[in-house]
Amino acid sequence: MARSWKSVARRALYPAYEARLARRLDTARLPAHIGVMLDGNRRWARAVGADTAHGHRAGAANIEPLLGWCEEIGVEVVTLWLLSTDNLNRAASELEPLLEIISDAVDSLADQRRWRLHPVGALDLLPTATRERLKAAEAATADVDGLLVNVAVGYGGRREIADAVRSLILEGKDRGLSVEEIAAGVDVDAISAHLYTRGQPDPDLVIRTSGEQRLGGFLLWQSAASEFYFCEALWPDFRRVDFLRAVRAYAQRERRHGR
């Protein structure tokens, strides 16, 4: 009975708490680019006695609310890590339904024409059908003047850096440059210009759900100066109040950038 009353009290008080958090955000210190590691779908499914696919579907359903919260505070870019390169090694019985759930979620976002979608990752490692659906969603939203959403599928930070360097080398070769000339042109700016997120601002804030406190290969290059927020909530349970707490923590930190 005590737990029930506590639950009722929380549900009654959270709207007012959320509103207070939103009002007190320092609008001059809000992130322009937020990266989110959507972690904990499988653990959530086990906790509620459901199968893994149910957990992934619950996680997919929480993406649209997140993007709405980002729009509310003026975020310009969101990067969602939906599937890592390591995840591609999972058993087909789990991977195939997961890829279908991801594709359906991206299709749904594209159908709304509210956000501009940009797949990032080693798309060549994905099944043809998945790759084509991601690219179709990107094409369908290319003219949308809204929040830019990077959909990281088959993504790994080390793979991204390797792909960037490989692209830089091949570009130099196509220009007829010698090995020495190509090597001389390899610097931070040149590699950045060949990343999956080239032309975009680096993430100001990276959020990881599920209580894990590690990057796991997410935006390794781009997050050198990012702030990190680790949330205990499993991704399907991540709420607007959790999001606002993360943004508040970011706004309250003094960003020195090596000074």
C-alpha cells in the first residue's frame, strides 16, 4: 500500500517538477547537438517478463517523444545510436527482428516529414533491404527544414575513423597525389571532413541510459569536448524529466575546453 501511495504521489508531482525544470533552464547554455545511446531495451524486456523484440519495440516508441523534447529547447542536431557494429554479431533470431523494428521506426519518422534524417554508420555491413530503407528515409526528408537526426545503425566509432582515413587516402589518390603528399595532408581537419557527420557541429552533450558509464565506441572522434550524462533509467523508461535533468546538468557545468 505504501508503494502504491508513493507511486501515485510521484505521478501527481512530476508534471509540476518538469515544468519547474523547464522554466529554470539557462537558455543561453543549452546544447545544440545531443548524442543519445539508447541502452537497456533488453534488460527492460526481461524486467517486465517480455521477449527481447518487445523491449526493442518499446525503445523505438520512445524515440519520437525524445525528438519532441529536443525541439522544445531548440536543439539543432540529435544523433541516435540504434545499432552498433558489434550488435551485428548477434544471433539472427534477435538481429533480424531488431533490424525490422529499426527500419519501421525510421520509416515512421520519415513519414511525418518533421525531421531531416541522416543514416550514419557502416551501411555496407547492413542487409540490402535495411540499407535501402534507411537511404529512402534520408531522401524523403532531404528537403525538410527541421531538426537533423543522425540515425546511427551499424555504427562503431573506430570503424568511422578508419573509414574516414581510408576515404581521405582514396581521395588523394584520385587527385593524383603521391603517398608523401597524402600523408602531409592528414590532420585533424582533414579527418573530420571525412567522418559520417562531416559538416555538423560536434555533440555538446552525450546521454547514455541504463546506468552504464562508458562510451562503447559512440562518436569517439566527435565527443572529445562533449559533456556526458549517465542516466539510471533503461531507455524505454526514459522520461521528459530525465531529459530535462540531463540538459540542466549540462547547462550548470563550466565548459573549459582545455583552458
